Amino acid sequence: MNRKFTFTLTKEEYLNFLRFQAAHSKRARRIRMWIAISLPVVLCCLLFLFHLNEQLIWDVAALAVIILWEWLFTPVLLRVYLNRIINEKTMERLKVTGFQKVSVSFLEDKILYKDKKEHSISYRDILRMIPANEVFIFQYKNQGTLLLPYRLFENKEDMTEFFKEFEMAWKPYR
């Protein structure tokens, strides 16, 4: 594997990374559960309160609404919630004022990246690689994270080829 990328991360890419992290937190799981069960509980209570559960048509209608709620609306509402709480103000609170140019080189045995100074990451130290929304997230030892935006690739085939090359270089160390 021998690839080199030079880029400057955008605000939106970084916000998407923060949203991805937040979506996989314990708090987000609790909020998702609350969103997911709120409408079904209300519907079930209404069915029993007004004795509508005695008629099959109301049970089927409530079941259809619950299924639509779980599959369509719960993920959308969670995404809206995360977009609302993690925004430009979040960047201000984290004191992120801008992004600098970064060079990342994927070599046969390690990753070199240069921001203000040079860093070297052995493939052995990489814990996981996550293809998230708009970026590849490389997590490595000591809580390190490296983001590689999808926009650096010419097309989907180029991205898939990179992913396969990375897997082959990383495979012996996992």
C-alpha cells in the first residue's frame, strides 16, 4: 500500500464525526430508546383505555403505525436531535477555531501523518477503522483518532480499492 493524501478537514466533516461519536454513546442509546417506545406506549394505552383493542382493525392500524415509527421516524428523529445539539456552537465550546492542512501517507507497515509535526502510526497500533458518514475514522492506541474524508477519493471504486488495500496491510496485525 502506498498512498498519500493532503487535505484540510472541513467544519461539516468534523461535526459529522462528533455526531457519529455522540450517536454511539450511552446517552444517545437512552434517548433512542425513549423515542422508540414513546409512541407505541401511548398507542397501547389509548387502545386499552378506549377499549379499541377489541376490534381487530384498530390493533392492525396501531401495529402498522408502531412499525413505521420504529423503522422510519425513530432514526430520523434521533438524527435531527443530534444535528440540533451538535452544531457550530459545539465547535465554539470545544474551542475549535479552524483546521490545518494535513498530509497522510499510507505505507506498507505504517501510517505517517504530518500536521504541525510528524507522527507515525504502526498498523499494529490501529484498533479499528470505521467507515462513517463522510469520513473514515482510524482509531489507534492512546485514544488517537485520524480522520480521512471520502471527498479525497475520485469515485466509489477508488474508495473501495483503498479500503481493500488498507485491509490487506492491516490484516497481519489484527
